[in-house]
Amino acid sequence: MAYLLKALDQGKLKLKNRLILPPLATSKSEVDGKINEDVLAFYEEKTKGGYLSLVIIEHSYISKRGMASARQVSIAKDSVVEELKRLSHLIHKNGSKTVMQINHAGSATNRSITGFDQVGPSAVANPRVGEIPLELDKKGIQEIVNEFTAAALRVKKAGFDGVELHSAHGYLLNQFYSPLSNIRTDEYGGDIYGRIKIHLDIIHSVRLAVGESFPILLRLGASDYMAGGSTIEDAIIAAKAFEQAGVDMLDISGGFCGYKIPGRTEQGYFSECSQAIKSAVEIPVILTGGITEAKAAEQLLKDEKTDLIGVGRAILLDSNWAENAMKKVMSMN
């Protein structure tokens, strides 16, 4: 059986095979975050041939204050929607479905990019960048919930097949999730249930805005792989809560360790996280992390470590990777 070629029929987001392109920050947008010909050309090249079932667009900022880096794609204003329609149309034309990842960087940004002081769940240094943010009050949290909601609605209006909430790699939602950066004593801190309250607030608000049929994905930095950080046990509890709240698919990666685990080089190195979460929920799970060979992708699917395989860096380096991988899988069966 060719596992990569098998269609995904469960859930709201039906996919023709198990290979997806995870978010890859291109830094190619206009200064104001609008899509331009460079961004369109990048996705044209990566999606040609239609070998990918799903393309997740790079993390896009929901507000100027939450901007992570220069020339990052914006989903912060209604004025970006028309240009984004060109992107969703291009990917659909090439034969893939597409969702857009939306993000607030929190303490992982800096004033030189945003013009604002950093904010976060607590006034403690970000383990990845070392900055100490201003602690968000409840009014500030609600403003961010509203910004995520408005951004998700823009994603839907721009013709995408779903929206992905970014809670990985040390950005704001991940900062709330991790005990390394969240030392709050109110309902948005404490145990894992408190640390995911902002996620649940956002999920509920987004669901009301986009309707029941529009898929919501969530990228979870399941474990920090650091002393005192978030754990796989946290991730299992969080995944169940997200599923119950209405998330349709979970995309598993790292927390403050980023998209790599120190000292780990095997293909699919987040598979211990994805397998544990897959065993705990009914919704589909995506695994990314160092997968560079079709054979390894096949084995991870066969061993039920995941439902879907995300290949980012290999496709970034070789635009023909997906085509070659699918042909290889077909020849193996």
C-alpha cells in the first residue's frame, strides 16, 4: 500500500493524499505585508504539478504589534484580502488545497520591526530571544482574541480552505502554553488548562466568525524539550481540549526548541509527540521535522505515527521533491 498516496477522507478538510507543504517564511512580501509577484512566483514553483494535497501559507501577522520579521505577509487589514485571493487561486489552479497560518509574535518580535514594545503572558525573558515583554492584561488579551478572529475571517474571504492558528516555535500563543514564559496566577496561567485558555477563547471566537463548516487547524509546539518547559503530557491534554473546542486538525512541531530538537537528527523527530497526540484524538494530525526521503515518510505513516506528512526544508531546497517522492512511492508499490 502506498500510504502517501492514500486520500484523507475524515473531517472537514478532505485531501487527495498525505503530503503537505508546511509554513515556510519567505520574507518576500511588500514592506506593508501585501502579497506581490515574488510571493506568487515562490508558491507557483513549489506547487506546480499538484503533487501536494495541502499548502499551508507562511505565518502571517494579525496586527503590526505582532509582526515577527521584516517583509512578513500581513493578514492584519481588510485591504490585503484582494491580493491574497490571487494566492489562493494560484494554489487551487495548481491542484492543491490551501490554508493560511495566522500569528502574533508576542515577545519574539522587537520594536525596530513593529514600533511597539513587546507583549507576552508574563514579564519574563523569552527563552529564544531573551527579551522581557510587557505583561498583557485581560483587556490586551481580549484585543488579541479579536485580532485573531478578524484575521481568520479575512482568510476565509480570501478564498482559502481553512485557517491555522500558530502556537509553536516560541510565538505568543506558545508563550502562553509554555510554563517557561507563562507564570501568571490568574485564569490564563497556572496549570495546562489555564495556559491554554487564550487558545480556547480564540478557537471559540474564530468558530463563531467563520461558521461551522470552515476548517480550523492549530499548529502546536507540543514540547519545549527544555528543563521546566512544556511536555508531551501537556500536549495530550491540550490536544483533547482543542478538539473538543472545535479544532479540525493538529499540526505538530516544537515549542521553544523551534522546529528542531537539539541532538536529534532522525527523520520525523517530532513523531513521539505526534503519535501520542494521534492516539488521544480523533481529528487528523500532521507531522513535520527533518523528513527528507519518501521512504521515511511512508514508514511514519505505516507505523501510525501521524496522519499527514509535512515536508518543508527539502521542498524549499528542491522544488521537484514532491513529484520525485510521489513517483518513488508509486514505483515501490
